[in-house]
Amino acid sequence: MSTSATKANLSHSDRMADPNWWRQAAVYQIYPRSFYDANGDGLGDIKGITAKVPYLQELGVDAVWLSPFYPSALADGGYDVDDYRNVDPKLGTLEDFDEMAAALHAAGIKLVVDIVPNHSSDRHEWFKEALASPKGSAARNRYIFRDGKGESGEVPPSDWDSVFGGPIWERITEPDGTPGQWYMHIFAKEQPDFNWENPEIREDFLKTLRFWSDRGVDGFRIDVAHGMAKDLSEPMPMKEDLLKKAHGTDGFIDGSHPFWDRDEVHEVYAEWRKLFNEYNPPRTAVAEAWVHESRRARYASPEGLGQAFNFDLLQSDFDAASFKKIITDNLVHAKESGASSTWVFSNHDVVRHATRYGLPKGGSVAQGTNAAQDITGAEPKGQDGKGWLLAGAPAEELDIELGLKRARAASLLLLALPGSAYLYQGEELGLREVSEIPDSERQDPSFFRNKGVEIGRDGCRVPLPWTPEGSSFGFGAGTAHLPQPAWFKDYAVSTQEGVEGSTLELYRKALHLRSELQTEEELEWVETGNPEVLHFSRPGGWETVTNFGADAFELPAGTVVVSSGPLEEGKLPADTTAWIVREA
């Protein structure tokens, strides 16, 4: 793409062939089981995505990212994969997948899929073979098995904790019925970690990447990209020693952690990049890597995956100084790596930002140390450090109106930034976290394994409302697999369509304007004289102003083309963003 061209000026064929399409793409994340149910069984499916391609096209997104749709027992929402080269029969078939990919491409929308390389499910044919094979066998060498300590091997090989609580090691019963070895699982016990020192693992994932690339997949989101490589040399360090270093001055930014962010993982990604570059246009990849900002560039390098998630805004309060520093720092890091930055507020693992911003203390999603420096997990912790996300936040403390107002303002600011914007299904409807889920109907394993500490991620995975009526608000003909609250009717797609000022129409307008206005990946801050107001300009006379303060702010000269809320006699109210276009 020419540096002076906009996406709106390119033909369909040019957009689809553009090798740099990802650099400033608006990517819409779909959690397939909760997007749209085409067959009425209560689960969203692949045909449901195909049916809603016109909706995605009208929304104005450049790409769709699918969370795992592979065969799975759902011990972790599909991130426990039974078969990496197939579709879960409950969601459809490979033929359905091909039809979906073709429909998306015909609409000018790229397709990104999740790859889960750190671990398989315990139902994977290789793990079943490992359990049926003897100690020291080739089958066991595909995973990480170790002898236990103690007189009879009854003590785990190390005292490390898994992300989902409890020990990181699980003991097996040997084929002869005796207590046996232990296998490593950073996450749930149903997710045994692969042994990435085994060439067979490396070759099989290259085969998987090629399988989906040949089916038309344009890019990959790499789950737990900072995992995989491990150093389990004896003696393994004690958890206490790891925690001391994690909270020290330097943490693990030297790549010395035994299982997070090790340098060796980049050897794998260099192999993947060679494969990606065999295609025209090259396949893209983005790393989910919860690492220190000084190490993020390695994942995003042109020789590696090419892009890495930046979760800094997601973990920030709704605060002008914090936003400005995060944006400035990440644009510098992106330039240094040769990648474009990524921006995200919500996804399948975190409380929706319309809720976070309506809670006291500004709605911060994470407090404390960087997750990459914490032995206990690879995800952000909740407010006050409690569990997944705001697990203990009382519902009565939520200011719904304020949360949505700030979420709209933040999203409009995000869509004006240079780089890729990652949007999560339902945020374009203004959905907040669903807290009204009975314990008996929750599904997330983190809730059950750490009850009272982590409320889990079901609240952001509730199926979308498409209409204000019906047994599942238009999600499907039957009952949705997670309960939907009564207030969903006011946020349904058909309720908001064509309604001026609705959140859906705000996103549609902003995304289409973004395609017309976005050119070079540059940003210049404009001094406002007010520390609570952020103002930046983009090439071509496009300017964005966000008021984080309490008092209305006088807008600069120019035409306001979109705002996250009504203006007050030409002034920008509190918690509002406006895009302004100046005449050349």
C-alpha cells in the first residue's frame, strides 16, 4: 500500500493482495460458540459466522479473528485442542469452514485463526498414546514427563503452581496400574504441555500452519506465545526463589525464567516466518505474549511473528497521563521492531471495558507486577490483585452510564491510533460484563478451581443479542449455552441499527471513516494546556481530542466528523472523544 493511499481508495483485489494489510487493520475477534447459532442447538457455529458476514462487512472491519473452533472438551473454552487440523463437529465441518472463508474473502475481510502451540488437550491422540506407553518412550517424549521426588516418586518434580491454581504437575497411572510419572501443565491438568525440544512437535505445527494457510487463512493469533520453550534442568528452582526474582528490579527480562519468555522460543518463530513468507501475500501472525515491554519487540520482529499484542491500554485506568505514556512508548517500540503497534481494550479473557470504566478507581483491569514476571500466571490479575478480573467487585458499585460513556470515548480514541485495532465481539453494542450468571451455569474452569478468588471469564463470553425478543435474543432458535440477562434486549443489534447515537452506529461510522482517513503510521501530540485532555493529529488533517476531565473543553477549528457523545455548544464534554478534520 502506498504511504499516501487509504484503504478506501483500493480495489477489492488490491486490498486482498496487499502484503501490509495487517499494519493498520481493524480486527474483529469472534468467540465462535457465542457469536451466532445457525442450527438452534444453543452453540454458535461456523455456519452462523457465514450467515453474519454481511453484518461484519457493514460494520467495516478488515479482518476476523476466530478463537479456537477445534474439537475440544472445553476444559478451557476451546484452548484444550484435541485435533489441530479439524473443526469441532458441534460447530461444523471443514467444508463449512471453507464456505465461511470464501464468504469473508468475497466481502473483503481477511481471516485470522487461533493457534495453541504450548499444549494440547489430554484427549489428543498423542497424549493418549503417551499414557499408554512406557517411561522413556518416543510417545512420552512429545510431552514433558518427569519422575517425582520422594521415596516412591510421590512428590512433584517442583513446587510450581499452574495458572489455574494447584500444582503445575499431574501424576499419571502407568499402563500396569502403578503410580507413575508426572506431566507438566502450565494451565489446566487437561492441557498437557508439549515438549518443544522434540523435532516432531516442530514439524507437526509447521504442517498445521500450512494446512490452514492452504485453506485460505490469512493470519494466526499465537496463544501463549511466550510459553513453549522451557528449561527444566535439575535442580529446578523453588517457587519462592522465582517469586523473589520476579518481583525484583530486573524480573526475568534476561530470558532466564524456566518456562516463560525464554529466548529459545524465537528459533521456532523464525521457522514459522519462513513458512509464512512462502505465501503471497505472506501469512501474518500476532503474538499473545505477556512479557516485559523491553522484550515484546522480539516477538514482533519481521524475522519472527511480525506483530505482538500490546495489552498496556487494557490494563490502564481511564486516565489521560497513563494513556499518553502508553501510546507514546508503544509507538516507539513498534518503530524499533519494524512492526505496527496493536491496541485492545477487551477480549475473551477479560472483563469488558464498559464495566471496568464504570467501577471505582477507574476500572483498572490489572494491578501489580507484569504478568510475565509472575510465576503464577500469564494473564492479568483483577482489581486489587484478585483473580482473573475484578472477581470481587460488587455489582452495586458499577456506574453503567459512566462505564459506557468512557468505553465509547476510549474506543473512538483507539480507532484513531496508528496500528492495528483489535475489537471483541459485542463491544460494538456497548455490552458490559454479565454478572448475573448462577454458579450452577458457569463454565470457566478458573471459577471452579479457584472459587471465591476468581469469578472466571464467562461474563464476557455470553452469546450476543441480535434481536430484543426470542428465547436467546436472536442468537439462535433455542436457549443459549450461557444465560443472557434481560437487559440484553436494549443492546441488541436490531434495537440499535439505524438509531443515531447508538453504540453500533458509532462503531460503524468510525470504522468506515478510519478506512478513509488512515494513511501513514504517524501521530503528533498537540499541546492543549489541559493535562486532562489528549489531542493528537494524523497525516492528512485528521485530529482526535479526548476529554478525560470533568469540565467541557473548547474544540479546535475544523469539522467534527464523529464524536462518542453529544457536544455542548461546540465544546467537548467530559469522558468524550471527537474526530476533527481540518481543511488542507
